[in-house]
Amino acid sequence: MKKKIGIGIIAIIIVIGIVVAAIFGLNFSFEYSNHKEVDIYIGQEFENKEIQEIAKEVLGEQKIVIQKVELYEDMVAINTKDMTDEQLENLNTKINEKYGIENTVEDILVTEVPSVSIVDIVKPYIIPAIISFVLVMVYFIVYIAIYKHKGNDINMPKALAETVIGIVAIQLLYFAILAITRLPINQFTMPIAVVLFILTTIAKLCNNEKK
């Protein structure tokens, strides 16, 4: 009875997650959403904190991500949601004053960074996931065949189906929770999904061996 209730709750959460994702989409972190990257050559050592302070003076409460680029880290990439021509001019002036340089707005590279889709995030993991899944299924088939050969009674199709459904359900539950809670999709999302896949697989293996 408890097992049926648990399965029912999981199914409801997954359905709600699918509906929320279909209506509102997933919540992508700043790095994965559409934004502007402003690259400025400073030509000397600088601290990210200094650039952050200058950028906040110009851009206010916008989300700002500062990164050092180039081999000698003498160039800065300022990532922000949006930046007007006036703000760019003001930013350039303040950075010139801070570091005693003479950049013009024309020296600055502004790049429109497009948003990343969930397909782009998942794509690098598809082939490894398929290979891992196939290997797990092969292991189960061999294990069940040996188990039956020893005279033990086991329903192979049912055992395989339960394993597949269990692994897929946990992944769907994970992304459903992300959709419902609006937790951002970021660089940790897929590694966590992989860890869940491994843990679920191990749990299923242990469960089958106990049987």
C-alpha cells in the first residue's frame, strides 16, 4: 500500500512538472540565458572586484558576472543582461580613469550571447547515457539468465521493465522538481542527473540481488 502511495505521489509530481515546464518553461541560470558580453582590453593586472564595483555604478542592480580572459588575464569580460550605448560609454570612461588607459568605445567588443536550450545542455550526455544504459541492461539480462539457470524463478520482462521505469522515473522526478520549484538550470544540473542515474542503477542492482 505504501509503495502504491509513493508511486502515486511521484507520478503526480512528474505530471505537475511537465505542465509547469510546458507553460512556463524551465528557469535557466544567467549564464545560459540571453545576455551581452562586453570584452575590454585593460593591458595590466586588475581585480575582478574592482571591475564589479565600476560595473555596478553604471548598470545598477543588474546581474553582472566578471571574468578575466586572455593568457595574461589582462582583458575583462563583463556579462550582463543588457547595456545601452550610454552605459557602455560611461563604463569605458570609468575604466579608463581607473587604469589610466585610453580605450574608445570602438575598441570594445560587445557580443550578444544567445540563450541555451535544454537540448544543447543535455546533448553532450546523450551518447554516454545510452552506452551506460545499454551496459546496465546487458548486465541485468546476464544476471537474470544466470539466476534462472540456477533454478530460481524470476520474470525477466517484469524485472527489466521495473528497472527501466525506476531509472527513468527518478530522472523525470528530478527535472519535474526543478520545473516546479523554479530552481535554475546551470552547470551543475546534468552532473547531478548523472549522479542520480548512477545511484538509481546501483539501488536497482542491489534490490534485484536481494530478491
